Amino acid sequence: MMIIEHKTYLPSFNLNSLHPPQTPVCILTVLSVNEAVRDCAAYRGICPDMSMNTGEFKDAVVESVRAGGNKISGAEARQLFPEIEEMGLRYRP
């Protein structure tokens, strides 16, 4: 499986008590690609900024958005992720 990300930053309102106030948060949209069957789906969620994090924390945040985020429409996903057309992927309904 391949994961592609798209971020939009938001002002912080201390939504997450694990991070100090004013830590940037973002709307993270994750494109989950199943290369074996050449299809994909995109999911959106709010998460802390991960630019200063790597490895396991980032992987866990991306996976939580993929598993528990809101699925977006195929049209919106195609606007955010040109990879869908470039790779000739089918969007999962």
C-alpha cells in the first residue's frame, strides 16, 4: 500500500492536550493506494503538525487518519491528488 499526503494548516485552539498551546494543527488528507488492484480512496482528518516528527509518530497519525478519517468524494480527491489520474487509479466508492 502507498500513502500520499496533502496538508492544510489551521490556527491552533489547543484541541489536543498532548501538545502545547499554539502548536499548529492541520487538515490532513491521505490518499491510500492499493497498488495490487490499482484503486485508491482518500480520507481527511485533523491532526497536529508533523513537520518536526518522523518515524513511528508520523506513521501512527497517518494511519489514524486513514482508518478513522472522513472519506472524501472522488472528485475532490482528484483535485488534491493528481497521482490518481497519473497512475490510472480507480477511486473506491
